[in-house]
Amino acid sequence: MSSSLLHPPSHLPPTTALQLSQQAPKIIKEAPGAISTSALQSLFAASETPELWTVYENLLLSCLRTGDDESAHQCLGRLINRFGDDNERIMALIGLLKEADAPDNATLEVVLKEYETILNKDPTNTPIAKRRVALLRSLGRVSDAVVALIALLDFSPTDGEAWAELSDMYFSQGLYSQAIFALEEVLVLQPNAWNIHARLGELLLMAAKGSPSPDASRQLSEALKRFSRSVELCDDYLRGYYGLKLITTHLLSSPQSKSKQSDNDNLALPDTTTLRQLDELATAKLGEITRRFSAGEKGWQGYDETEITAAKTLIEKDSSVTIR
């Protein structure tokens, strides 16, 4: 059985998710509990392992990603037999399959009402609360989704995933300051999350470049620090180096950004020499990552191809500017 089934399928490349879903009928047939029709039989027909039910859940999600609804329903049946349909996590999976089976928005609205009925009885049912947020957003009701997510965070303020989703929804509406605040809350909970540091750097950079304001210089300085912290925490993080390359290029070509800051500013930008060194570091690392990925070297194949392409384009653009 593939070890990929022990990881959330949302983080798997599409090709890997497709391979797993294609193996679903065989996995379901051979996995423990294949002939179970009740919870009692499921317990005694075959031995359980800690990974078994994680495999079923992740296989279900992979099958949904690739349109194999039949295998997804079989996985759900196994999970219901084992945990019952009143388990919060199982309730969310049942709702997810209903969403996948829905032929139109009217049917999705019915599913949404079911979620609201469940939450009226138990407002702290986190899996259902999250499914409600996701469904509201998929229906285009982003403002309602934001309100629902804020309500979720009222009783679960340490949910980093919810804060990250709230940041993304604010960003989709062009509300940069709110998006930045929400992502800063994620870092309070997960200070060493290098991907969040890089994402915060991206938001700060977009905010500074999108609508010039008195805060632009501070935002650029903070973005530089976030990208630098990201690659400090993860030496091979492509998005961190990509962001570092973007901002150093911008600052080196816009000296006025630096001149707006005073020397005693705690977020003052580094001098030109340091910026050039950071730019060279980012360029060299992006070049190494793209070269090793393209060569098919072992241990360098976990990157997204679109990000690799973007990195190559950025390096080539920089090279052409330098030659001129």
C-alpha cells in the first residue's frame, strides 16, 4: 500500500492522486474490513492498525479529486461501519460526498441547510463548521463565508488552518491589511512555518506595490525579513527564494523605497551591498533548484512544475536585463 495514502491528498501532486485513485478498487478489496458489514464484524474480521482509517479517509479524498465517486462511497461505508455516522469527522465526510454528488446549486443549498441544522444543535462541531465555510465560498458567498469563519474562530481561536483560510478570503477581496493580520495570527501559533513566512512576505509585497502609501516602505522591509526568515527555516524552499529574488530586484531598481526610511527605523532596509548579496543568493539557489529538478536528481523532485517554470522565467528575465 502506498505511503502517499498516509498524507493529506490535498498536498499530493495531481498525478500522484490519480495513481492512488486508480488503485482504489484493489486497495479496497485487499484492505482489512473488505467484507465487513457492521462495526462488530469490522473489529473482529481483521486486525486494525493506526494507519488503516487514515488510509481509507485519504483514499476517499483522492478518489473525489479524480471523479471516482463509487470508490469514495465504498471508503465512506467502511468508515461509517467503524465509527458510526454521528462521529463529527464522519459527518463532515458524508457532507463532502453529498456536495460532490450534487448536480446543481439548489442541491448544494439543501446540503448547506443540513450543515446549519447540525450547527444549531452543536455550534462547536468544527468539521461541519469548516465544511459550511467551504461550501459558502464555493457558492460565491464569500462575505457569508468570512462571517462563518470568524464565528468558528470565536470558539476555536487557536486553529491555524482557519486563520490561513480567513487570510486567503480577505486577499480574494483585495483586503490586504486584514489578510496580513490573519496570517500573522497563524505565525503566532506556528512561528517556524516557513511557508507561512513566505506567504506573508508575498502579501506584504503585493500590498506595498499595489497601492503606494506611507506604509509601503515598512511593508517592503517586513516582506524582505519574512522571505529571509522563510529560507532560513527551509534551505530549499523555492517560493521563499522566489519571493526574495522579487523583492531584492524591486528594491535595487527602486532606491527611493530605501530613502524614505530613517536610520533609526527598526524595520529599516539593509544597505545596497547587502541587498545585492541577498539577490545573488536567491538567484544562485533558484538556479540550483531548477537545474537539479530538470536533471531528475533524486531528492529534488518534490517541487511544483509551474513554480519551477516561473523560477526559470524569473532567472532568464534577470539575466537578459543584466546583459543589456
